[in-house]
Amino acid sequence: MRTKKKYRFTNDLYVFLVVVHIVLGVFINQIPGFSKLYFALVCAFFIINIIIALPKDKTMWVLFGCAYIAAAESLFRMTGGGLFYEFSKYFVILLTLMGMFYNGISGGAYPYFMYLILMVPAVLVASINLGYDLNFRTSVAFVLSGPVCLGISALYCYKKRITNEQLLQVVACMSFPIITMTTHLYLYNPSVKEVLTGTGSSFATSGGFGPNQVSTLLGLGMVALVVRVFLKSPSLFLKLLNLGLLCAVSFRALVTFSRGGVFAAIIVVGAFLWLLYWQSGFKRKQQIIGMFVLLVLGGVITWAISSSQTEGLIDNRYTNKDATGREKEDVSTGRLELFVHEIQGFLEHPFLGVGASGMKQERLEEGGKIVASHNEISRLLSEHGILGIIMLLLLVFRPLVFRSQHKGNVLFYAFLAFWFATINHSAMRIAAPGFIYALALLHITHEKRPVHRQQLKRKPS
């Protein structure tokens, strides 16, 4: 009975928080400067709660704070709420360092120490190679803040024990600021038709900010809401609420015209549902199939609305055509050329690479433009050389070894898929892929139901 009441209370609180974050989105859009106040309150809230929490609760507050701020990164960037551009990564690092101070780290996390140390040679090479046109500190911080965020987060999360219920709360925490951002986007740009001029990624439908990053975090919101639909929606009301939120977020992700975040979300949802289905019993599998049919139906309706609102331009975008219906030559929108260029950089400098931001320096010298990498794998190879290969192998195989020993995390492959899909289209421009990679390293335990034993009555002697 106690477990049931707790579960119901959690969902009641969830609905309340959804409403609060919709209201916050309205305030951010309508009240100048409110985003800065919201940002300050959020940062203070999580830092204070980590400090005052009981030792057994500190891990959860660290995870809540990191999840929230990582999901809110594009919102704070587009509304000018944050202190500076890369703040979210540094805040995640700060919270995880606080967590290490209070909770320590697992001895088995040493490979991630190695991962962090392997970045140092690239900084030394950059100090020699970077020209005066690029600021050394900001250029190095731009490309390494994401990997450092991943390394510190992984160090902290490795083998930290939390329950499956607590993990779902962390995932829910990610969805709240994305709901706020979605609300702001609807108010910022109510009519999609009026601002679209072609099939390229649209700043106008992305809150005036980078469509790639906005699409990535909206895709993360889609994943969080799908998890909520399948695992934390026991009533019809909650199913309809979460499906409605999912459709609303999916629509805004589609009309950014940035495909990376949407494709990543589809891959991640596929990884989650595949593992969930095969770990479930017969009755649960039937429920999953039924919910999947509703999910597909919601997706079809959302696509139809998107197609209508964009007057067919979204269909052209996803079939690689321009506004007139002619097929485009490059489906990767220039990313393949960058990838090939960075692989060439690795082949020319295979040992220590060209250094942090070295490829950006080369592109500036050759083409006169500063163009940042969109692919973390090719960036690792070109800027770190052979050390980059070691770093990549460590990042891929260490979680798989961990998984072979601890199989309780139903979101393990979903977390890894989000990290891998995101770094292949958006590098590590935001904190989310690094932190979500670290969530795959949590040791998930399942709460045992209390056993009620009947006392035997003694027979009267």
C-alpha cells in the first residue's frame, strides 16, 4: 500500500511541475529579463539542496541539478539567461565535483582519469600551433569543455547506486526545462508558415538560436517523454497528457528543420523500446505493443500537422530536396566535407594530432572562415592523433564491460545511443551528450517489496 501511494504522489507532483514549467515558458517570453532570474534561482536551488541534503540524498540532488541544467542549456542561450555561453558545461562539472567531495568516486572509475589526462597533450600542441587569429583560452575551452564535462560526470556517476524509480525521476527532470523551452518557442513563433523561406535549418523557428542545438535538446525531450509514456503513465489521463506533450515537443523539433536531433531521438527511442520489450514478460509485451501503436499514430498526426504548417517544405527537407522540389547534392549539408578534412588532418599528424582547435585554425588559414567541427569522432582523431583513438575506444568499451556486470539499467543502450548519435551530428557543443553518457554508468538497483509476515498465535497451554 505504501509503494502505491508513493507512486501516485510522484505522478501528482509531475503534473504540477509540468504546469509550473509551462507557466515559466510564458513568463520568459513575455517578461524581459525573467530568464536571468529563472537562471539564477535554478542554480541557487540545486547548489543549496546539494549542500543541505542528507548524505544519502546528495547523489540524487547532484543528478537532478545536472539533468536540469543540461536540458535547459539551449533555453538559457537563446533567451540570454546564462552567465556565459559555455556555462551549463561548467555548472555540470561544478555539481559533480561537489558530489565527489561529499560522496567520493568508485575505484573502478580510473579509466576516466586516463581519458582526462589524455587530453593534456592536445592543449600543449595547441599552445604551439594556434595563431593570433584564434584566442587560445576560448578556442581550447570551446572544444574541450564538452569532453571534460563527460569525463568528470563519468568519474562521479560510475557505480553510483540509485533505484530504477530514482532514475526515472532524473529523466523526468530533463523534460521540465524542455517543456519550458517548447512553450517559449510556440509563443516566439506561433505561425511557422510566415517565417519559412526554404528547407535549410531555420533560426526563426528555433527561437532565434542555433537549430542544431535546439533540435538536439527537443529530441532529448522526446526521449524523456516516451520513457514517461511507457514506464510512468499508469492512468489514462497521464498517458494522454504525456502523449500530448510528446507531440507538441516533436512538432517544434521537426520545424527547426535540423534533422540531427529528430533522427537521434528516433534511434534512442528504438534502443529503449527494444531493450524494454525483450526484458518484459508476456503481459507487459502486449501493453508495450499497444502503446507503440499509439506512439506511431501520434507520430503520423504530428508529421501531418508539420507538413501542413510548412506547406510541404518539411517533406522536402527529409527527402533531401530544396524548396522547389529539386534533389540536393549533399545530404550531409557540408558535414561530410568537414569529416573528410579532419580524417586527412589525422593522417598528416597521426601521433599527437594538430592540437585542440587545430583543424579550426587550418580551415581559417585555407578558407578564411572559422568553421567548428560537427563530428566528435573525427575531431578526436585529427586533434589528438593516436591518443584520440585510445580515448574513443575507452569511451565505447568501458560502458560495455560495465554492462556485462550490471544489467539493471533499462535505459543503458538508450543513453549510449543518445551520446553516440549526438556527437556524430553536433560534436559536444552542449553538456547533454556528456552527462547522459555518464548516466549509463549508474548501478541501478530495484526496490524490494516489503514482506509482511503473519505472527503465529501461541496455543494456550
